[in-house]
Amino acid sequence: MILAIIQARLKSSRLPNKVLKNINDKSIIQLVLERVQRSKLVSKIIVATSEDKSNDPLVNHISDLGFESFRGSENNVLSRYYEASKHYKAKTIVRITADCPLVDSEIIDKCITLFNEGNAEYVSNINPPTFPDGYDIEVFSFNALEIANTNAILDFDKEHVTPLIRSNDDLKKINYIQDDDLSFLRLTLDEQIDYQVIQDIYDYFSPNYFFSYDEIKKLFKKNPELFSANSEIVRNSGAFMSTGQKLWKRAKQVIPGGNMLLSKRA
């Protein structure tokens, strides 16, 4: 079985409840699910969230959409993936994050094809990336996932799922690259300004929710200013930020100076 696991939770430090935000009349998580559903090679799609009660509304929403959820550790996302994969008896896992509402099923299928034909243990389009941030796809074997889960010690490795797979020299890995390097484009959802960019793109293609990555590339060449509002945010910067730094960044969006002490300093 090829199992697509979409990781999601509602306790985002920088943009809480982001996956339940709406783009027109669909939630972010619904867009991700429906776009992944167009894959021709994925056997099953689930959302892996945590056991924390804060995620109850997310689980209920996913159920209403007709999809399944799996609940595991809040912070050990690697363990959550491993337990979900074991539960569904998956041989191949496709990792997608719920902050990618423009994810493209054709890119998913290309990565799966490379995985199968290349007899690989891990295939991605991020090592190094040539696609925009927000089109990240990782495909790996249950064997590779099990090895990573067994050997994970650092919190970073447990939170980000695949670092130990990517650094394992004993595993065959393939990277999917494209000729046009658009890795500088930011089409993921972590900040309020990201949401505005993604909303503008969906508005441009409305009422079509299933425009392709090729159409996105054409739009960028035709109308690059549509993509510029969040261009100063560094790719994957959140992976190396502490919780405090993420909260401080969020606070600066809603409180003058981020917060205020009697000394008038931030």
C-alpha cells in the first residue's frame, strides 16, 4: 500500500488554526486532501494529528469531509508517522504537510514513480530543492521509517520526521529536480502574509481549485508581483526557530513592539 500521510495540528505558534482557515469556500486542509486525492498512485490518504484535545475540531472536520485521521504524539511526529504507517500496514509512505495548499498530484506521482523504478528507500524534491516552498514531497519505505524511529534521540529528528532518513548513507536516495529552479518562491502557509499570497493565487484561478504546478509557473512569469509579498521570509526558517521565537514573531503582528514592559522596551 502507498499511504499518503498529511501531518496537521491546530497549535501552530505563528498562525494558530491555519489548516482550518478558508480559501473561498474550502478549508486549507480540505484543499490539501482534495488535491492529493487526484494522485493516480496513492492508495490511501490519512491525516496524522496529535492526541491533544485541541485537535478535536480538526479531527471532526476531517471526518465530515469523508477522510480518516490517526492520532499520535504531539511533539514526536516521527513516532506519529511510524505508528500510523504500522497501523495501516503501509509499505510506502508519502509525506505531505498540511501547510501546502497548492500541493500538486502530478509531482506526487512523479516522486512515487522515481521511488518504484529506482528501487530507492527515499525520494524527495527537497534535497536540494528546485520547486517552490509549498510543493515539498517525500516518499520513503516503511523500512527507512522504522530505522529512523528506532534511532531517533534528538528532539529535532523526532519533530521533523526525515532527517535521519536523509542522513543515512546506507539507504538509496533519489532527488527529483526540475530545470527551472523556483526554490526561492514561497507558497507554503506559516504566516498571515503567506495566507494572503495563497488567497490571491486561488482568486486568480477561481472557480478552479485544481490548477496545476505548470499553470503556477506560467502565472509567475506573467504576474510575478502576485508572489512577492512574502518573498523576504527564508525558506524553512521555522525548522530552526524555538517556540519562543515563533511566538515573538506572531506577537509582533498583533502588538506594537511585540509586547510591552514598563521600560518601554520589547
